[in-house]
Amino acid sequence: MPLQSMTGFARSEGTSGRCRWAWELRSVNGKGLDLRIRLPQGFEQFEPMVRQKAAAAFTRGNMQIGLSVSVVEAQVQPVINQAALSAILSLREQLSGIVDSAPLRLDTLLGVRGVVDFREAEESAAERESRDQDISDGLDAAIERLLSMRLGEGHALRQVLGGHVGKIAALAAAIEADRSRSIDAIAERLAGQVQMLMQGNGGLDRDRLYQEAVLLATKADLREEIDRLEAHVRAAEQLLLADQPVGRKLDFLAQEFNREANTICSKSNAAAVTAAGIELKVVIDQFREQIQNLE
């Protein structure tokens, strides 16, 4: 799967029978996949399905997944209280010789409290199954929309990160090409320093001074750091083209980039190289900051 960001939002809603439902998915940066699921009462059975589908689509991100369900059109049905009706009929029979025994009218019965109740109609098994399937399909749609958003941001991040890697490569090349690193420039600079020391103290041994100067020049050589920078650049370019989550690997490379930049700055013996090293650290910080958004 191409690079994707860890931030995004998606919503999916619809109606099924008398119910209106809506899924909302929010995702932000996270070290792993952390799911926080909110389901209304009576829909707790969806949680295992939600976790399974989210884990199949994403590997990292702190995600909030919520479902809301409401009744669009309430339907009621009459329910006869058989005990209350039997009691009224029994009382009528007992009082038949005492009071007028006119036929008992339906509207009279309906007016007696407790004989007939009106309750919300219950869904049939087929209706519940259809509703649950619609809600499940709605979750699929919301996940697909979130994935699409994260992939879109991932594509944009690829371009940004590619630009940072290009700048790192250019700065490494500039450091390598800087004249201060040439053998002639190093020899000229060291010769001048040795000459100054010899003029200031005629007791210094010239051969010994040159040996120390050569040792210092060897310690200040940046060949290894530049080679490692170039290797890290090639690795980063390959990762940016990978069809898999690479956020953690790129974060490790950013640390390695920073390590080489610090070494270059500490070993530099020329203002131009030091300036390039400092700019290199700035670009690496920008690179690492953007990586935190990648899955």
C-alpha cells in the first residue's frame, strides 16, 4: 500500500427501516494502532467487527470510531392487558343483577386505564438483520473514505519528504566539493599554521609539528560521514517509493542523518562547511517533523 498519513476524518450515514445511523472516524498520529470505540446501547455486538475491519485497513494511528443510531419514525402498537380486561369482565358479571347490564362498548373499555397500552413496535428478526447489515456496510464506506484521505495526504507528504531528501543530498555534495577539503587547501592551511608556530618558537621540531598536523587533518576528514549521508539518502529514496508503511524506518534514518550532520559540524575546519552542516541539520529537523505524520 502506498504511503499514507495518520491523520484524517470520515463520516458515513444512512437509514435502514425506521433507524438513522451514522459512523464517524477520526485519526491522528500514534506509535501503534490505538482504537477507541463508542457504540450506543444495544449495539455493543459491533465492537469485534469494528476492531477487525480497522486493523485490516490501518497499522498505525490513534483512532476514535463512533456510531450513533436514532429512530426516524416511531411506530406504536396496542397491547391488551389480559389480566385487567378479565378483571373488568368478571366485575361486570358480578354486578349484573345490581346495575344496568347494558352491552359493554369498546370505547368504554378503551377509556379504562390499564386495559390497553400503546407501546413502540418491536423490529422483527429480518428487520434487525437488514439494519445491522446496512450499518456494517456503512462502516466499510467510512473506512474506505478515511483510507482515501490518509492516502491523499501520504502522497503530498511523499513530495515534501522527497524535497527534503534532495536538499540533504545537495548539501552533502556541496560539502564534498568544498575547496577547503582538498589536499592542496589543507596542506596550504597547515603549512601556514606551522610557519607561524616556527616563527614564534624556534625550539619546536618541524618534523614533529608536521606529524601532529597530519594527525589532526586525518581526524578532521569528512569522507566517511559524506559516504554515510549518501547511503542514507539512497535508502530514504527507496523507502519513499515503497508500497508499505515506512514511518518508523524513515524516523530511524532521520536519526542517522542527524548523527552525521552533528559529526560534520564538530569536525569541520572551514566556515563554509560548518554553514552547510548547520543548514543540513535544519533540513533534517524538517524532514523528521514531517515523518511523524506517516503511518
